[in-house]
Amino acid sequence: MELIGNALTMSDLVAYNEGSVVSKTLIDKKIGTVTLFSFGAGQGLSEHTVPYDAFVQIVDGEAEVTINGEPHTVAAGQMIIMPANIPHELKAVKQFKMLLVMIRA
């Protein structure tokens, strides 16, 4: 499926896989990336930091995003920005899909 120049439904671009995290890179450039993820229930990304802000939009479901020890519930249609150099993690209390945009400049 050609991504560029076509109108597509974002949530259809990556499927759920029980017990797994699935990712599909939509744009990968030196300046940054746009990646779509699906998280099976109970899955997540462990606490880490990155040297640039990370924009997350929940496409389907609901995520628990913890930033510097403070949990945030983020639902479909909502977004959150995880700030540079601050520890953060994501957890799927139930399955969810998210769009992650990282700009490295």
C-alpha cells in the first residue's frame, strides 16, 4: 500500500497482535520520524529518556503515559507531548494504537 499521496485511515495501517507491540514507520528522515504503533493489552515501553520532545496521539483505545513519575490517561483523539530529557513510559491497560512523532532538531 502506497502511503504517499493517498488518503488512508491511520488505524487500519497497523494491526493488533495479542501480547505484542507492532510498529510501522510512516516517515523516516534525518530530522525525525513518524511511526504508528499498536500495543496489545499489558504491553508497553519501559521508562526511558530521549534528547528531544516526543508527540504522541492516541488513534484507538486508551494508554497510560507516565512522565517523570506522573501517570496520565490518554484516550483516542487525545495527544500528549513527552518532554526531552525527562523519563517517560507507556503502558496498555487495554490495547491501543498511537502515532509517535519525533523531531530531532
